[in-house]
Amino acid sequence: MQSEQQSNNNNQLVVQNSGSLSFSSHLSKEDEEMSRSALSTFRAKEEEIERKKMEVREKVQLQLGRVEEETKRLATIREELEALADPMRKEVALVRKRIDSVNKELKPLGHACQKKEKEYKDALESFNEKNREKVQLITKLMELVSESERLRMKKLEELSKNVDSMQ
């Protein structure tokens, strides 16, 4: 019975400070394995997301390059049309202006995307760091409680021997 109670005490930690703070945690190897598995899955997903982000960024850069090339090409076409005094030159000029406008809108969006990615990476790193710190603290707490229980049991055994020797 005493061994079973000690086992239960080892599995369940309760810390109280002047009756105002209470923390209870039940960690088992299965829970730790699930945590590791979840963290591994999370990291794999993050790597997949990062890879896809890089692919999207490359596609955006390619599109930006194409837009700039098209802008130059349209400018050349516009000059040729103006030289011919073509009645379509006004429409070409409008399309050219629209392309320039869209190109100007794309640049800040690209910068905003890069800024948000950096913020995300920083937040993820902070999260992971705090999570590691939490695991270390839980491990330390379990060690301290286990040592405390061991010392208390030793002291109880000594007291029991003293009581037995008095009889």
C-alpha cells in the first residue's frame, strides 16, 4: 500500500505556496511521447510551410520580373504606335499606366510579406524557446519532489525505528 501511494505521489505533483499557488501536473512516458510526436509533426509541418513559402516567393519574384519585362515591352510598343500615329495609342497608354500602377502596388506587398515572415519566424523561435524552458522546469520540479519524498520517507523510517526502540 505504501509503495502504491509513493508511486501515485511520484506520478502526481502538487506544489503549494502559502495556500495561494497550486500546480498539478500528471506526466507519463506516454504523454511525453505524445508531446514529442506532436512537436515532431509540428516541425515537419513548419518545414513544409517554409518550403511552400519559398516556392511562392520565387513565383512572386518571377512574376515581378515578367511584369517589368512586359512593362518595357509595352513601352516599346507604345513608342512604335505613337510613331505610327495609331488611333489605339491612347488605349495602350492607359494599359501601360495600369501596369505601372499594379507594379507599384506589388512592391510594398512583397516587402510586407517578407516582414511578416520574419515576425513569424521570430515568434516561432520565442515560442519554441519558452516551450523548452517549460520542459526543463517540469523536469526539475519532478526531481525536486521525488527527492523531497525520498528524504521524508527516510525521516519517517528513522522516526519509526526510534518509536520501536522505545517500546
